[in-house]
Amino acid sequence: MHGEVDFSEYPQKGPVFAALKDSGFFRSAFIEGGTIAWPNGADVAPESLYEKLLQKE
């Protein structure tokens, strides 16, 4: 499955995600353990991303 996920709600999900408001920091994402992660320890579970993609169908 592939698609686009809107991350605009994530900065409101808690302090660790607040840094995602900065586009430069957002672009520093990398894959770790099969999920999207950022240098400050924020990550998004693959299951959450999959559910978001299913909602778009």
C-alpha cells in the first residue's frame, strides 16, 4: 500500500511532536525499526500510518 499521510495534527499530540511544526526538522525524518522517526525521539507507529491510509480509501 502507498499514499500520503497528513501530519498536520501531530504537533498538537504532545511536546515531543511540537518540533514537527518546523519544516526543516520535519524533513530530518528517517526510518528506524520500520517506522518514521525524528532525531528528538518522536516516532509514528507503522500501524497508525496504515490506519490513516485506510481512512482515505
